Amino acid sequence: MMSINYDLIKVTRYFALIVGVAFVLAGIAGFLPFFTPPAPQDAPHLSMDANYGFLLGMFPVNMLHSLFHFSIGIFGLYAFRNYSTAFLFSRFLGIILGIFTIMGLIPQLNTTFGLFPLFGHDIWLHGLEAVIGIYLGFFASKSIQISDEKAA
């Protein structure tokens, strides 16, 4: 007989929802000059400089980065519907943002060859989101089903 840890299921689903809403909003805001002032002159050069700016004056984004945020956000909103998709979303997000965090720490890769800005405050934010996604997608999932023998 198995008991289910509904709190972790709820946390995983709501993580997908919160990330979904935040990323959709970040994706939209990345195209609005009020929320994304142009990048300063000393910012790293991008070959894809359409809509290149700093979201909320802190997080470097461009058109591709904003489209990434928006599409991940839509996926997160969809994933909220049930645990299995929220679980997969957490894994996917943790892996992708973990890779982006590592790339942001390497000067030769922090602009993704001029296409996608991954530097500055993006590093810690992507790292934090990656840690939570990896935890919910890989480690917390092992706690979802607890056998009665181990719980006793």
C-alpha cells in the first residue's frame, strides 16, 4: 500500500504556474520599452540586437530571449494542469536553465555567440530557477510516493 505526498504534488504544480505566469509576463515586458530600456553602450555586443535591453533595468534580454521567456511561460501554464506535466516541466526547466547558468559564467558563451544574452543578473536568477526545477523534477519526485513500511 502506498501513500501519496499531496503537498509535493501541489508545490510542483504551483511552481509550474508561478514560473508560467512570470515568464509570460517577462516575455511580453521584453518587448515593451517602458519595462526594457535599451542596453547601455558598455553592454556586451550581440549580433541579434533586436529589442536588446535590460528587463526592469537589470536582466539582459533581446527578441530571442523574450520569445524564450514567453514560450516557456506558456508551457508552464499548460503544465500546471496536472502533476505529470508539471513534473516534466520542472525537469526541463531545471536542465535548460542550469545549462544557461553555466553558459552565463563562461565569458565566451555568455552571449550565446551573439544571439542570446546570458550575463549579469540573469546568471543568479536562472541559477535559482534551475535549482528549484531540478529539486522538484529529480529529487522531490522520489518523495511523492512513500511506502507505508518506511513511514512506520
